Amino acid sequence: MRRNIFIAVGLLAGLGAGWAGFPRAIYSRRPQPVDFSHKVHADKAGAKCEDCHGFREDGSFAGIPTLDKCASCHAAPMGSTATEKSFIDTYVTPGREPQWLSYARQPENVYFSHITHVKRAQLKCAQCHGDEGSADHLRPFEQDRVSGYSRDIWGAPGRPGMKMDDCVNCHRQSAAKGAAGTLSAQAGERGCLDCHK
Ligand code: HEC
Ligand code: HEC
Ligand code: HEC
Ligand code: HEC
Ligand code: HEC
């Protein structure tokens, strides 16, 4: 009897340690180059998403902004925080691009177009990216040690995932909802080559 209890306790402790340690074992964590705050820029600079993540004339998505966007405001300090000073000294003054790590980046063989999803299908950024655009800090980037994918593809806790199944499920749901002839009826079933190049 006592022995069984020891075994049970040992097992539970082992499970607990595994549960806590597992994400660390499979994901390597790297900090972002600058602790950029989406919240500060919305509150203090009144910046809109499209100021930094807009579409170019040809419809392609600008993605993560380059340093020249930041430098237009930060050529000289806007405030007195140490984070801003270190950003200016390390990147703006020497003209060095920060090497941002993209949480959402898909494997090379996937084709994804923002303009069809954002403009035509009228989806909100948060539907696919979670609350990234209103956060006060940038989370560390977590990379799967085996596949090299970002953890966000599988959906970190509390975040939407962006696996093949997630794309396909939304397309099916949108097509069902849009059966009355709205644009989303065009989501539907997609062939492999619609999403893969
Ligand atoms: C002043 C410029 C600026 C503005 C305004 C801005 N962002 Fe960003 N955003 C950034 C930078 C810089 C990053 C790079 C961090 C990173 O690697 O994810 C980023 C990253 C992101 C990402 C993560 C992309 C990825 O896969 O790594 C999302 C999602 C995002 N922004 C959404 C938004 C939304 C939504 C808004 C409006 C509410 C917004 N952003 C406004 C500069 C901006
Ligand atoms: C429209 C002007 C504007 C643009 C464009 C802009 N910023 Fe800022 N930024 C601000 C303001 C205003 C503050 C707040 C300053 C203060 O009061 O401390 C700020 C603060 C910061 C800080 C200080 C830390 C913090 O979160 O408070 C960092 C770092 C920063 N910005 C980085 C960036 C980067 C990187 C970009 C380009 C992707 C960028 N900024 C683009 C206006 C801007
Ligand atoms: C239907 C889902 C979906 C919606 C809606 C969406 N995104 Fe994305 N986003 C993605 C995917 C998937 C990627 C990765 C694309 C790739 O790797 O080719 C991505 C990548 C990004 C990146 C990183 C680009 C890079 O260079 O790595 C930024 C920044 C971003 N999205 C911002 C936004 C903003 C801002 C909005 C709203 C205006 C938005 N997204 C709406 C799915 C979405
Ligand atoms: C939250 C819902 C949603 C998610 C998630 C989503 N899509 Fe879509 N997608 C749509 C809708 C709605 C349309 C139809 C847009 C239209 O043409 O009206 C569409 C259209 C498309 C198209 C055809 C139009 C084009 O851009 O060529 C492709 C390809 C596509 N999606 C790829 C993807 C991929 C890859 C992913 C996952 C990384 C994804 N989608 C995730 C809703 C979604
Ligand atoms: C709606 C968009 C979509 C369609 C349609 C689609 N895929 Fe994918 N596929 C993805 C995305 C996004 C990924 C990357 C994320 C993942 O691995 O789940 C992926 C990943 C894969 C992978 C794994 C590649 C890797 O590097 O791990 C294979 C294999 C694959 N797809 C094959 C197919 C085949 C075969 C079809 C047609 C029957 C198909 N896909 C249709 C979006 C799509």
C-alpha cells in the first residue's frame, strides 16, 4: 500500500515536471531585437495599423515596417525612456535594421495573401493573430527545434493557430455562411496549389 502511494506520488511529480518543462524542451526562445510596444504607439502617437502594416500600390502587403518608418519620428527622442534611447543608439543613429522575428511566418512553400483576407473578406487582424496589435510588449519568439516553425503556427496557449487545418476550417465555415452569394462564398474548398507554391 505505502509503496503504491510512493509510486503514485513519483508518477505525479514526474508528470508535473514534464508538463512544465515540455514547451521549453521543444521550443527555443529568442527575444525580439527591440521591445516595441503597440500600445504606446496607439496611445501616444495615435498610430494606425496601416501606418506601419499597409498595402503597397500593387496590393502586396508591406508586412513588418522597415527602419525608415520609425526614423521619421525617432530621429531625435520623443520621450525619455531608456528603451527608446537604446533603440535610437543601437538602430536609428547607425542606420541598422532591427532583425524582427516574425511570429506568423509560414514555411516557404505556402502562399498567403493579406489583401484578399483583409480587404475582400473583411477579416480583423486579431482573428488570425490574436491581440498582438494592442500588446504593450513583444513576446519572445518561440521556434520549434525540430521543424523550425514558429510556435504560433500551432497556436500558443490562448492564441489562434495557423496550421493547414485552421486555414481549411475557416474556408469551409466562411463558404457555408456565405452560401447566400456574399464574397465569402468564394472561400470554399481550395486546391493544394491555391495555398502551396
Ligand atoms: C509604429 C509602427 C507600428 C504600428 C502603428 C503597428 N505595428 Fe504591428 N508591428 C510593428 C513592428 C515593428 C512589429 C515587429 C515585431 C515582430 O517581429 O512581430 C509588428 C508586429 C505586428 C504583428 C506580428 C507579426 C508577426 O508575425 O510577427 C501583428 C499581428 C501586428 N503587428 C499587428 C498590428 C495591428 C493590428 C496594429 C494596429 C492596431 C499594428 N500592428 C500597428 C509596428 C507597428
Ligand atoms: C508617428 C510617430 C512614431 C513612429 C512612426 C514610431 N514611433 Fe516609436 N514612439 C513614438 C512616441 C510618441 C513614443 C512615446 C515616447 C514617450 O513618451 O516616451 C514612442 C516610443 C517608442 C519606444 C520607447 C519604448 C516604449 O515602448 O515606450 C520605442 C522602443 C519605439 N518607440 C520604437 C519604435 C519603432 C521600432 C518604430 C518603427 C517600427 C517606431 N517606434 C515608430 C512615436 C513613433
Ligand atoms: C486570415 C488570417 C490573417 C489575417 C486576417 C491577417 N493576417 Fe497577418 N499573417 C497571416 C499569415 C498566415 C502570415 C504569414 C504569411 C507568410 O509567412 O507568408 C501573416 C503575417 C503577418 C505579418 C508578418 C509579415 C512578415 O514579413 O513576416 C504581419 C506584420 C501581419 N501579418 C500583420 C497583419 C495585420 C496588421 C493584419 C490586419 C490588417 C493581418 N495581419 C491580418 C494571417 C493573417
Ligand atoms: C478566419 C478565416 C480565414 C482563415 C483563418 C484563412 N482564410 Fe483564406 N480565405 C478566407 C476567406 C473568407 C476567403 C475568400 C476571400 C474572397 O475571395 O472573397 C479566403 C481566400 C483564400 C484564398 C483565395 C484567394 C487568394 O488569396 O488567392 C487563399 C489562397 C487562401 N484564402 C489561403 C489561406 C491560407 C494559406 C490560410 C492559412 C495560413 C488561410 N487562407 C486562412 C478566410 C480565411
Ligand atoms: C487553405 C490552404 C491550404 C490548402 C488548400 C492546402 N494546404 Fe497544405 N499547408 C497549408 C499551410 C498553411 C501549411 C503550413 C502549416 C502546417 O504545416 O500545417 C501546410 C502544410 C502542408 C504540408 C506540410 C509541409 C511541411 O513543411 O510540414 C504538406 C505536406 C501539405 N501542406 C500538403 C498539402 C496538399 C497535398 C494539399 C492538397 C490536398 C494541401 N496541402 C492543401 C495550407 C494549405
